[in-house]
Amino acid sequence: MFDIDEFIHELHIAYFSMEIALRNEIPTYAGGLGILAGDTIRSAADLELPMVTVSLASREGYFRQVIDSEGQQHEQSERWDPGRWCTPLDARVSVPIEGHRVWVGGWFYVLEGHMGGRQPVILLDTDLNENGATDRKITHFLYGDDLTYRFKQEIVLGIGGARMLRALGFTVRHYHMNEGHSALLTLQLLRRYGYAAADLRPGESRYDIPRVRELCNFTTHTPVEAGHDRFSYDMVERILGEFVDPLILRQLAGSDNLNMTRLALNLSEFVNGVAKRHAETSRQMFPGYRVRAVTNGVHPFTWATSSFRDLYDAHLAGWCHEPELLIRAECCISDEAIWTAHVAAKEALRLKVSEYCDPGLDPDVLTLGFARRMTAYKRPDLLFTDVARLKAIAKQQPFQVVLAGKAHPQDETGKQLIKLLHTHMRELADVIRIVYLPNYDMALAAIMVAGVDVWLNTPQRPLEASGTSGMKAAFNGVPNLSVLDGWWVEGCIEGITGWAIGDGTDGSMQTEADSLYHKLEQVVLPLYYQDRAGWIAVMKGAIAKNASFFNSHRMMRRYVSDAYVH
């Protein structure tokens, strides 16, 4: 175990995220936001950036997904023991909740990068003897089931996290909020940097708002207004009290309710969306704010499977630290070597699938992969819009499909989509081999993004802020077949890195389904079966033009130059 004193001598960037994917055995993440946070600090470790991460212990995890024969999702606890992986913190801080103190402790975890870098992580925990039974559970469940529970968690994360860093002795240069869940940290900073009453002139604010703004950066991830956390001021007053002047709070966070995104927007000097298209959408949603674009990326070493890591090590030495070297893949790696690495990845997926169904995958048949959070706007059913047409295509040129993804326990529409996919699986069983792998997590994702032949993504535009699963696929030479939204607007070079579904204008279900069927039947399948050299050229294009750019090393270097150094 490491001593926290090793890390407190530098000025730090404090990175706050409600969820974070540290490793597969620590289930403190639900999906893309947490995976991104994990990749962020993995790259920070590789680049030796002075960061400290704050998140929640989430002792009960998100949930373990079990799917029955009818396609019904069942949720099971995924409790983990922080003591197995972390060191308990000696420090305690308190936060005000419902008129009393709730004590916050935590756990110290050190993420060790494969290149020797290390990153300190603080996982906040209210499961302490000092707290009552209700308060001990505040940090148990990632994304609890009601607004009251969520608001208490965000008090612990934002206010408690800022206090904990100070109690531990960290000197913070900037606070980076990964989504609005931690925006209450700005209120703690307002209290910290307020003016003495004797120094104020009549009408002046007692808070040093410009100083707080200089300290804060904010990354927004949600491209729809309804997706941002809001809390009624009645709830805020009941739970948090008058932590800061109510009039000032309404000016900063919204007049009708406390909007965590608006609070973060108003108290952050640097604000960014997670793709160019998403930044444009955010500027339309929040006119008057400067929202810049830092397109997401994924961690090179984590998401390149072992056969491709070995390939890159042999031909592109240093690619892990400088992923831009992957641009040379087209000229420096032979077709045979690329295909051999892919066959190894495809075999690993075949073995994984064989654990769940018999017969498993056919290694000679093109495999489509789709794995996302199962919710309506992701449109996992787009592929199955016209089952008869899909059958007709498969009878002429075979393909198989691997699916995965969790629906939030309270997302009944998402659960119904999983059941619908299983219905389609049964309808198509005599023609198309389709398998749904349960409990999608980091380990399963790593196998899927490397082992399929094509990565499919079908969101309803413009609701995909970025998306990163297709970036992971690109590191393994897997081209995307995707709707032009999120990062794929930037990454798609038709026929070079993959293929677009639709033209980015008509986003109706039928139009984009027709485009998907056309591309699959007329372009993708013929290329795969009839032109192996042409297919490998697209694989190389995905590596050279997508993986070389859409990586978290480039992303972190952008954050350093644009947000942290000013």
C-alpha cells in the first residue's frame, strides 16, 4: 500500500467524478462516464500529470445483470470490499445534511500505470460508526433511486470532496468537474473565498466569484436539457440549509430550481463539450456561454488487446506514450500481421461466447458488435427494424451479431428493449446467430471491441454526446458502422475508417434503418467476403486515422494546454 504523504507536495488538478472505472474488480462505474474517468487518470499516470481524483466508494456497486430466458433483466448486488484494494483514510470531514453533521471518511487508492506513473484516488465513504443508519448508506449505491438520495450523494461528493482534499493536505490548482454531479464543490469554494463583512461596501457580494471561476473547469456530457440534474429549492433548503446566500444561489444555479449544470457553467472559467458536435449543441442549449470542444479519447494500452499491443510494440515502438505514431500503421505493418492479430482477438471472443451458448460463433463469418447502455435514444433495435429484410441479407451473405448492455434498474423502456432484442433473436435464430452477453463490464468490453469485425452504433441524433466504444474498437483495427453523431462525425472517413449510417440529415428510424441495410448488403459484407486486402485497408485506416487521434493522451494534453495552464 502507498502512503498518501508521497502525493501531497505538488500543486494538483483535482478531478471530480461521480463514477470511475479503476479496474474491473472495483464496480464504482455504470458506463461511459466512469470509463472515461478511468481512462483520464490512466493517461494522467502515463503522462505523469499532478492530478488527484475524487469519487464515491459506492460499496454496493452499480449492479450485476442477470438475464433470464425471456430476456428479462434482473439486478443483483455487486458489493465490493474497499479494504481489499484501498487504504483507509485517517481524515474525517463533515457535511451538513438535514440539519446535522454527516461524517465523511474515505479510502485511498493508487492507480499504477503500465509505464510506472501513479495517480492518487480518494473514494469518499459515509459508512462510518459516527453516522446513523440512513447516513451510512449515502455512498452505498451508485445513482440511487430517488432525488433526495442523489442530492445527498452530490453534497458528499462536491462539498465533502473539497473539504477532504484540504484536510489531507492537498494544494489544488484547479478543480475539474466531470459532469455536473460535483458542482456543489463551487459552493464550498465560495464559502472558502468569501470577503469579511467589514470589507464589503453596501450591495457587494460577500463571495469572491471571479476567484472561484478561475479555479474551476467543467466538462459537460449531456446534450439534452432534461438530462441535467435539477433539485427543487425546497429540497435544497430542507437538506442543505442556507449553505450560501439563497439569492446568490438562484442567480448562479437557476431561478426555478437548482440546476447543477448551470451552477457549474456560471462558476467555471473553462467549459467544454466532449466532441465538436456536442459543443455546438451545448452552445445552443446554453446561449451566452463559451463551450469549447475537447473530443474524448480512450486509453491506448487498456483498450488495445494483447495481440495488437504486441504488433504495435514490434513495429511502432513508443506508441503507448505517443499514440500519434499509429498513423504509420498503414505503411509499417503488413496485411498478414494485422489479420493474424485480429484472428487472435476474434478467437478470444469466440471462447467467451461459448461460455454462454452452444453453438457459439463461427470464426469465418463476419461479426457485428453492439454494446451500449440499453436506453431508448441508443436505439439498439434499429438493426431489427425490418426482420424480413435482415433475413434476406443474411441468406445471401452470412453475418452474426454479439450484443451486450445494461438498462438502469428504473429504466423500464430500456428493460423492454432488452426483451425485444431477445424476441428478435428467437425470430432470426434459423438464419442469423445472435448472442446477448450479460453483465457488460470493462473485461467484457475489452473482449468485444477487439473480437468483432464491425462495431455498430445507432444513436438518435443529436443525443450522443461523444461515445467511446467505437474508439476502443479502432485501437484493434475494427471499423465502425455508425450514425453520424458524437465523435463519429469527426472520425468517419467513408470507406477509409468505416462507414456512416445515413447522411446526417434525416434521422428517422426508417431512413437510417434503410441506410444501415444498404451499407451492410452492398458495401460491408461484399468487401469482407470478396476483397480481403480492401477490408484490411479499412482496418488499417481505423488504426491510423482514428486510434492515432481519438485517445486519452491527446485529450489530456489538450486539457493541460487549454484548461489547466492559464
